[in-house]
Amino acid sequence: MSELTSQTLSPVQALTEPPPSDQAIGVPDEDKVIEAIATVYDPEIPVNIYELGLIYAIDLHADGRVAVEMTLT
């Protein structure tokens, strides 16, 4: 497996531009995405944003991108 390099993208670029072909990693695992999201806690209460119901949609793309639709508290 090739080593991925870190690249900073604007939010628009991250949603619209696929990664370079040498960085394509395939469709992400939804359970792993949810597991990662569940590590983010609301700063006012000790509950993660996934359990609070702040995540409306998780879109997984074949090129490895993940788009998360959510609301703010």
C-alpha cells in the first residue's frame, strides 16, 4: 500500500476535487467514519455529536472522500 501524503484543502475543494490517483483509497467504511465522528463531543455536555443526533447524513464516495451533513448545537 502506498503512503498517503497530507494535503490541506479548502472545504469546497475537499468536497469537489477527488484526491490524486496515487492517493485514491476506495470507499471508506461507514462504521469507521461513525466511530471517528463519535469521538467529537459537544463542548457543553459530555455527549458525542453522533449520539446527540447532530449528523443528518454521511456520504461515502468511491474515491475516498466523505461528506458529512450536520447541524450545529
